[in-house]
Amino acid sequence: RRSCGMACRRRLGDWQGRMAKPFDGVWARLHRSLLDRLGGTNAIGWSQASLDSASVPTKGGEQTGPSPTAAAGRPGTERHVVVDANGVPLAIRLSPANVHDSRHRQATVEQAAAC
């Protein structure tokens, strides 16, 4: 059965909303399972990796800070991601948007290396 993209997005949002505290760590366990399966078949592309970060607006939370680029210092979160040669995310970290990227580079790379 096919579903429209908006319905899928809405259901994902509902699921994420219900995951707040009781299901804390669901995404981390899912990511770990993906890496274990790929690692078991030597499917992780260790020949190259890419590190990037992006600031995203948020409504609040632990990893939130005033975004230096958003109008009026609206709250934001910075996502730091390392991907392998195939685009598989090896490490994902969050930080407040008002913290410089360089402060999280080393920890993000070390997290990827621990895969």
C-alpha cells in the first residue's frame, strides 16, 4: 500500500513526539543496529569520509542556543554529521547553535572512528 509523503511525514512527527522521554535512545539504537549490520558485511566505505554541520531552528530543548545567523537570535541546534564514502551517517552530534563548529569537530570524528 502506498502512502502520500505528507501522511508519512505527519506520522513520523507523531512518532517522534511520543518518543520524548520514555523511548529516549530509539534513534541511537536504530543507528547502532544499522552500523553493526553494515560493518558485518564490510559495507562501510572507510576510504573517504565527510564532516559537515548545519544549523536548524528548534522550539527549545537541551541542545538549543540562540542562533547567530537567525533573525533576532531565535533558538537553534547545530547538527554535526560524519558520513562514509557511501553517504552512510557514521556519527551524529547535536550542540547549541551558538557554539562554534570547531568545538565539536574532534568529538564527532572520534565518535565516527569508534564505529
